[in-house]
Amino acid sequence: MTNFDEFAASSENARALWYTAPGECALRAAKLPGLEGDMVLVRTLATGVSRGTERLVCRGNVPQAEWQRMRAPFQEGHFPFPVKYGYAAAGIVEAGPDEFLGSSVFCLFPHQSVFTVSAGHLVRIPSGIPLERAVLAASMETALNALWDGMPSPGDHICVVGGGVVGLLTAWLAARIPATRVTLVDVNPARREMAEALGCAFSLPENVPQNLPHNQDLVFHTSATAAGLQSALSAAGDGATVIEMSWYGDAPVPALLGSDFHSRRLVLKSSQVGRIRAERRDRWSFKRRLETAMSLLADPVLDRLITHRIPFDSAPERLPALFDDPDALAAVLTYE
């Protein structure tokens, strides 16, 4: 049974985070649609900040050609500013159909204290997965999609260049494949401990290709830097594929595609979570992929990826600086 009292109270107090100008954000009142049909009211307890994408949004670096494709599912406003952006919300259903009341759920919704959506947009969070860890589902979905694009096999030597959240999740997934040897490459030596906790080796980029990793069967690039892309190409073995997962916004990216790029028959292939690999599209919906990504978060070791917890009220002051913190990984906005 719908709890209309909860809905009425929440409608008056809902607030959302908006990116309002380069390097600036603010909290604004949010208007909630009414509860009709299968609509539910979700009280947000945690949202995840996508440091890569939201950094570009915060700085106004989303290229105009991508303004439509880069819209988040429940975005309000328009690029470049002002825009309500985000896609990793976890909370509790407080009103709506009886079968959802009290459920812990995830939704691809922006940073907002309470929101209403159709129940079809929700993914239930399995018991045993804390809500803070559940906000990693969007990043896990990106990593899962990249593995589909890369098609790794048991026994492969795999390199992941870039130790952000998506890179670490990609490395962790790849390391679960039997007999693989996965190496994380990052400029930050502090990432070694994290890589080893996730079952991977570690290398600084200056060690490529003289030491490990070299002659890799498959390489994923997630650093969003030209230097990282070059390290990825250097680590790839002859005939190997480099999966480019980085999104650079409107920044030009120089790449050395002369030298031995052609003679070694290297393949540079894009991967983007907005599309499912063609061979899977007839069977895999976006919701099935997201539910699968959520199920992969059952391992408590992934809590290590959460390095910052920021009260929602403090987000306008703290988020812009967080985007420039080289030691930050997953940041979670908390709502209690």
C-alpha cells in the first residue's frame, strides 16, 4: 500500500545536487512527480560519484557533439550548465506498491535526497551487500561491459593501465578468470597495495615494456591520459587488442600510431557502457547487465575502493577539490 504521508513529507524536503558553473555545484530543491501506478518513493542513503565523468561535467568539458548521448537516465538541465547529473543511487523504498516497501534498491539516478521513479528502473540490492558498496554497481557494469568487448580467456596475461575505480574493477574481474595473470599499471605507487589486495600484480608505467607487463594478450586502458594510452600500446603483445575505456571529453589525445603500431598488427578498440556488444544484444537487456554487475559486488574486498565519504550537505564545497585529489578512488555521498 502506498504511504502517502511519507510521500507528502518527502515532496517538501527533496534536494538535489546541480553542477552550476565550471568548478561549482549547489544543492537545489527538487520537485517530485506524484505516486501513480508502479511509481515508488526512494529515500536515498548513498550515491556514488563518478570521478572521471563527473569531473568533466563539473568543469564543463562535455563536448557539444556528445550532449545528447551523455545525458544520464534522469538528468535535469542541459550541458554545459546548469545540470543535475549522476547515476549511482542506493536507498530504501518508503512508499509505493507493497512488494517494494522497505526494499534496498539501486537506481541510475542523480545525487538527490529522495526521488520517485517507476519500479521498473530499480535493481534490488541483495542481502549482504551494504548500500555504500552497492553504489559501485554502475562502475562494475562498465568493467563487465569492457570484458565482454575484450573477450579474455583462461590463462591470458592481461594488463590494465589506470588504477581508478573502473580500472581496479576491470582488473579484479579479469583476475577471477582461471589461470589469468593480471597486472595493474599506474603512476601512483600507492596503488600497489590495492592491486595486490584484488589479486593482481602491479607495475609503474616506466617499467613498460622492459619489465612486467610486456607481451600481454589483452590490455585495458582506463587512465584517460595520452601517456597511459602509450603505455597500453607498449604493453600489448604482437597482434593483441587494447580496449580503450577512457573518455577524454573535449580534450585532444595524441597517440603514436607510427613506429611499430602497424607492423605489430595492434588493435585499438573502444568500449563504452552505453552499448552492449552486438552478439549479446538479443539476449542481454541493460537491466540484466546491471543486475549481474550488482551480484558481482558480494566480495567485501571491494569496500577498499571507497576512500571518501562526504555528507550530502557538504558536497558543494568538497566535490570540486575531490576531483583533483590523485589519491581518491570511489567517493560516496552519505545522506544521514
